[in-house]
Amino acid sequence: MKEVASLLKNRNNVALTGAGISKESGIPTFRGKDGLWKKYRPEELATRNAFIKNPVLFWEFYSFRRTLIKNALPNEAHKTLASMEDFGELSFIITQNIDGLHRKAGSKNIIEIHGNIWNVRCESCGKVEFRDETNKIIMCSSCGKITRPDVVLFGEAVRKIDEAFEIVKKVDNLIVIGTSSVVYPAALLPYEGKKYGASIIEINIAKTELSSDADYFIQGGAAETLPKIYNIMKKL
Ligand code: BV8
Ligand code: ZN
């Protein structure tokens, strides 16, 4: 950890985060043992086809997700990344998460490449609005038609991916936290960074597809490992 802390000190650092960073805020991951995809099949639910074919089931799944997320609070991992940004030790967070917890923790430079579950989008009139009801299908406040959560579903283009690739080309260190690194094109970001000289630091409770290519693998929960690393950084 000490080696990683000195690598990060006063350098251009960026974090890439996945569902694992929000696990200790009580939000289930997708692919872990108690993950969401154990109960639901992503292709059936997190796709536009699912929304078109069965909007009621689709909204049941996303209302369930919104209920899980609504009362969740940022944990020590989210808060540490926000402090690192405040003290100039982190320039961006690129997140696959749609739960909004990085913003709640106070981070500012966030790229939500898979969107945000608290915004809904109307495919009829194009309106995107913040709506936080959790118990029903949300109808557009402009045209009254059915909306969908403004998240990137499987088969849809992810958001600001070009900006994310540009960012990782210029970093000294990419800290990859709580992602199984199996969803594309997000999973390509560490490899792009590495190609341009970045060191890859992975924090996860278990090895992933990325681990063999990471420069450092720190095994442990994000909420206890990240604060430890930052505390060492502050003493350097
Ligand atoms: C697209 C939003 C084309 C909705 C999600 C190659 C190139 C391009 C596409 C593909 C490709 N190969 C395959 C594809 C298709 C697909 C894909 O990647 N499929 C995979 C499953 C094989 N990709 C797409 O469809 C993407 N779209 O490319 O379209 C296109 C291009 C141009 C124009 C038009 C179309 C869209 C992908 C985004 C899909 N949306 N979510 C929703 O959330 O409901 S994906 C979903 O998975 C979430 O966003 C999630 O963030 C993401 C990744 O999962 P993780 O975050 O990694 O979570 P996971 O549970 O997997 O892992 C948790 C990790 O945490 C584990 O490693 C665990 O050990 C660890 N952990 C647990 N506890 C802790 C911890 N770590 C630290 N501390 C802890 N306490
Ligand atoms: Zn509308």
C-alpha cells in the first residue's frame, strides 16, 4: 500500500469505478454471489428491447433498483475519492455506476458513462428530467407518454466514451475500483491508459479479468483500502 501511496502522491490520477464501490453502501453488485444478475437475466431486463416488449416488467426492475439506491449513502470509498479531488490528488472519476453516490459524496469531475438512474428520458419528445418516484412507471411531464430511466442499456452507446478515452491517455495512474471489467467498452479504458504509460492500480475483493494486466492489485473492500492508502499519501 505504501508503494501505491507514493506512486499516487502529487501525480495525475483518475479513478474508474464499478458496482463494487457502492457495495458497502448496501447496493447489490451485478455479478457477485448475491448479485442482481443471479436473479434477473440482464439481456431480458437491461435492454431497450425489454423496455419496448414489456414496459411494466422493465419498470418493475428499475423501480426496484431505484428503491435500493434511494436511501443509500456514500461510503468511505466515495468520500475518500471526493477528498482526493478536493486536495488535487484526483482529476476525474469515470464511473459505470448509475447510483449517483460519487456526486452525493461531493465529487465534481464525474463522467457517468452508463447514465444516471435518477433521470428519466422520454423517447417520444426527447425530454430528460430528474424524477425520484420509486413506486411507479414514470410518465413524461411534457407529453404524458411513458419514459425510461436515462441509463445506457445493453446494445446502446455509452456516454462520453471519447472523452473518457482522451482522459485515460494522459494520466499517470488509473485506479480501477470495484469492477469485474467484463462490460465493454468501459473495460477497454485501463488498457488504453496502459498503452499511453499509465500505471494500473486495481482495488477489488477478488481477482478480475484485468488483474493479470494491472501493475498493482490490492485485495480488499474499497471502503477500507482507499482511506488507508489516502492516509499514507497525506503523511508523505
Ligand atoms: C455498446 C446500466 C454498442 C443499466 C449497464 C465489445 C465492444 C462493445 C460492446 C460489447 C463488446 N463485447 C460485448 C459488448 C456488448 C455489451 C457488453 O459489454 N456485454 C458484456 C456483458 C459481455 N456492451 C454493451 O452493450 C454496451 N453498449 O457497446 O453498444 C454500440 C456502440 C455504438 C453505438 C450503438 C451501440 C453498453 C454497456 C452498458 C450496459 N449498461 N448498466 C443498469 O445498470 O441497469 S452494465 C452494468 O454492468 C452496470 O452499468 C455496471 O456498472 C456494469 C459493469 O459491472 P460492474 O460495475 O463491474 O459490476 P459487477 O457486479 O460486474 O462487478 C462488481 C465488482 O466489484 C466485482 O469484481 C467484485 O469482486 C467487486 N466488489 C464487490 N464488493 C466490493 C468489490 N470491490 C471492492 N470493494 C468491495 N466492497
Ligand atoms: Zn415526452
